[in-house]
Amino acid sequence: MLYKCCDVFLLLLAVSFLLYTVIHMGVALYRKYRSVKFDDVIGQDHIITTVKNMIKSGNIPHAFLLTGPRGVGKTSVARLIACSVNKIDYKDLDSQVDIIEIDGASNRKIDEIREIREQVNIVPTSLKYKVYIVDEVHMLTREAFNALLKTLEEPPEHVIFILATTEFHKLPPTIISRCIRFHFKPISKEDITKHLTTIAQKEKINIDGSAIETIASHSDGSFRDGITLLENFRSFATKVSQDDVEHNLGIAKASIVQSIIDAINASDSKQVYSLIDSMQYNGVNYVSLANDLSSKFRNSLIENTNIIAKDKVIELMDGLLEVQSSTQPKQKLVIVLLGATVAKDTPKPKQNTPKKSETPTEIPPEIDESPAKEQPSEDKEQKSDKNDSIEEIWDATLKILKTEQNTIYAISRMGKIANFQDNSLTIEFKFPFHAKRMNDSKNKILVEKYLSNTANGQINVSFIVAGGPAEDKNIQNISNIFGHPEVLE
């Protein structure tokens, strides 16, 4: 009998220890440090002040719409609103049946919304307001939105809806017009750094300040992402350094990023490929690297520091955006960066300039004296005059585009006159991206219109890539470096 009692006691002790571990050790840090009162919310003062005044004055709208990026406090504020309007403590939230949280991604069909419509007319069990918090509301189907609209138009006085979404543009205007909207801003790097430092101290995570700053920089303005990244180092036995953070998160060192930029400026294709390839063995995340490079280029444009040739920056940033969505980010990144290096080496065709036109005049004097041979020379001189004239017309057209069509001007100004004959103008670009954009029917028609108006006569225009089909040449140059790659569309 004594042995059986001991067994039961040991079993109860084990279960108690397991429950303690689950409750106290198994809670994610971002849930543990979620805001429990309005004053805990960081970086959204413009919203908190307004909401508190609404509740204090009793002018509470029947529908809130909380928009903004992920991890900035939308759901936390929604819960705080639900508690505040009902005058209950946050710790009692989970036990309230009158505060209902719904995941829009999981309950997106019309049947779930119809069920809500049937329940809203039932008065709250114990609270003043029945509050529905619908997270990721943009995931609802069109039929579900229509059903929800009926409820939002004339809700009972005891019901409040709080809708939250990261993709505001996907919501129907009819839903938006019936809600009071609050837009949440991304959290600043400084605020994230302070918050993570506080959490690290409370959780006894031994981590360098520079390491926390690196985590904050790669949190994309999200508290939740930053706290989740910090949690990776919760069990480190030694002090966490910046190198540990970069290695754990797959972040390329700043020196490597600068080396890639230097190789692009030097048109050193082999060095670019060597640097990218070596990162595979260091655990670098290629999407993160693409974002770091894009951030560098963007800052260089804003600050006008010219860390890379301006005619390459726009196309590079456009290509780097595609790395994130690519199924093969390494190969896509390599092709984008190598494309920037080989484009500089692409030979330009010789332009039809006046010097070329004058070449036939360099002939023996006895032939030059003949009247029959003088006529071609005059024709060439007339063509030179036309070329001079078309350059003036092109420059004047660019000035008009700059004031009236700034986007088209930004691309057009990178082109150069390749040929002008029979009222047909050919403009060449270094990069296929620019020629493709300008050959778009709407852009082409618009340029021809301004050209013709400036010249007081019809001028047709075509846009080409310097040296012909540059895409094939780029692929060949890439193949010479590392074999035959798979070309991503």
C-alpha cells in the first residue's frame, strides 16, 4: 500500500513539473511581452491617444479598422479596446465569452459570417458590449464580405466589430466606409532596440548591444519579428556577439556586401560570382543579401553618394525585388548582379555622325575636282545637318517629357540617338529593360507625339539595345563564367 502511495505521489509530482514547464517555459517571448495596457503600446501614440479619448468620452464607433504591417500591435490594441470598453482587466480576457476572436484566414467563408449575423442579436452574457475581433479580415471571400456588410450597416447597439488587416488594399470600399480606420506605422529601429534590450535583461539573455541593433535592423519594423529573432539566442551558453547573430540569421557581413558593390563597379564578373558562391557555405540567406544590397542602393540614391553608377541602380533594384519571390534565389541573384557587370562591357555600335559622312571627301584631289563626284558630298553634308537637327529636336522633346511625363523622361534620357533616316529615329539603350519599357505601345506613341509636335512633322521612333539582342550576350557571358545556368524568366 505504501509503495502504491509513493507511485501516485511521484506521478503527481512529474505531472506538476510538466505543467509548470509548459506554462512558464513554453510561452513564446512575443506572447509573454504583449501589451496589457494602452501605456505599454510603443510607437503608436497617434492611435492610442485618439482611442483613449473616444472611450473616455463615450463616443465609441460600432466598427474599428486597424491596418498596417505585421507585428506592430494591431491585435494587441484590438484586445485592449475590447477590455477597455467593457471595463475589465486584460488578464480576464480569455475567460470572457462575449469577446470573440476570429481568424479571417480560417473562417473566410460565408457560412461562418452568417453564423455571426445570427449571434449578434443575442445580448451579451455579462459584459456591456459583445466584441468581435476579426484578424486578417482581407482573407474573407467576396460572399463573406457581402454578408458582413449587412451586419456592419445596422449593427445592434451592444455589438462592436474590430477588423484588423495587413493588406488594406484588398478590402472592399463598402467595408472601409463603414469603419473608423487607424493605420499602424512600422516601429523605428531605435524603439525596437530599446524594447529588445529590456526583454534581454529580463530574460537574462547575455547579448551585445551591437548584436541587438543587428536584430532590430532585420526586423522590418515589426516588434514580433524582432522578439522572435531574439528568442533564437535565449539558450546560448556564452555571450551573444554580432557575429553570432549574423551567422544564425544568415546575414552577410557589411564587408562582403561592399566587396560585391566594388566588383560590380569594376565589371569583375568572376569576382561577383565567386563572392556569391562562397556564401552558400557560410549559411547566408540570399533573400536577405538581396534586401541588404537594395537598401544600400536606395540609400545611395537618397543621399546622392553614388556608390554605384546611376545608370545601373534602377535596373539593379528592380531585379533584386524579384529575388524574394524566386524559387531559386541564388541563381536569380547571380543573374541580376552579373547582368550589371556584363552590360558595361557590351560594345556600342558606331553612331551615324557627321565625321562618318565626311569620310568620302578624303579622296584624291583630281577626283574631287570632278562635278560629278561633288554631289554625294553635298548629300552627306545635308544628312549631317539633319543629324544635328534631330539632336536638337530630341533634346527639346526630353525637356517636354521632364515637365509632363517625368517617369518616361527618367528612362528616355538614358537613350542615345543611333540613327535618323527617312523621318525614322532610332534610340539605343544600354539595358534591355529600358528598351522594353519604351517599346511599350503607350510610351512609344506618346514619345512620337511629342517628337512630331517639336519637329512640325511626323517622326517615327524605335528603341533598341546597344549591340543588338543584349540578353543573349549576357547569357553567353554568364555561361563563360560558370557553365550553362538556368535562365529565370
